[in-house]
Amino acid sequence: MEAIPLAEGDLRWVFPELIDVDPVLDVLRQAAVRVERLAGHLGRPGAGLVFDHLPGAPYAGLSAFAEIEEVAFRVHVSPPRDPHRHVLTLPPPWQVEGEISVRCDAIRDCGRHEIETVESAHGTPLDAADGVLTVAGWLYQRGTTEPQASWRKRDVLSRHR
Ligand SMILES: [Zn+2]
């Protein structure tokens, strides 16, 4: 999996039949700015929106992170996932997800523990981009109001076996 910056990838990996690119790109850039602002608040600059594109794959998702050791904030948009083959398929709907998570602290590292999540489905590219913007705003709001140490305290999986 290669992380490709928004400006260097192809928006049609996420929105295959997109004709009017600029309005969608404009909203996505606003979303990226919100996540960047959160990353700046946390003291570790992020990479903005990046494509998670597999070489040769027709579709990809787009995500932005703001991450420090204590907690990670993530927004993701992608075409729907085929429930049987675990690959992305032709949208609509687009799936938008927001996730606030902490690193697993168990002896056997399972990855990340989700603390708060949101998700929504969208019928058009512009609506999906608006969904990303809404989630980016939610992440910013949560990340700038909750103390950084509070996320781990709410981790019900902490030190699980
Ligand atoms: Zn774990």
C-alpha cells in the first residue's frame, strides 16, 4: 500500500465517474486543512489527505491522519467494500468513517483500539466530500477539547489479554 498525496493521485480512484472535479476537490481540501490544523495543535504535522492506492487497483480510499503517541485521529472515505471479497467495488454509496483510537498496549499487540467512531454513507461525490469535511470538523473539535491523556483512560481494551 502506497500513500499518495491528494495532489499526486487520481480522484477517480475514489470517484470513478467524477466529471466536475473542482467542487469536490475544494471541499476535500477544506477537510484536509481541518485535519492539518488538528495535527498542528497536537504538535506533529500530518500529511493531509492521502490515497491508499494499491498499484493496478481500480479503486482506492482517501484518508487524513493527525497522530501523536497518545492518540490518533483519522477520517477516511472510500467506495463500498465488497462484503465477500474484501475489495472496493463501484460506488455509490461512498463510505465515510471517522475514528479516534489509541495504540494497543497489550502484550500481544492487536493494532489499535477504537475509542470513538462515526460513519455515514453518501450517494454523490459532493455529498461524500461534505461528509469528510463534517468528520474532519468533528475530529478537530474532539481533539482540541479532550485532554490527550483522557483517551487512554477510556480504553476498555487497555492491557487486555
Ligand atoms: Zn489490543
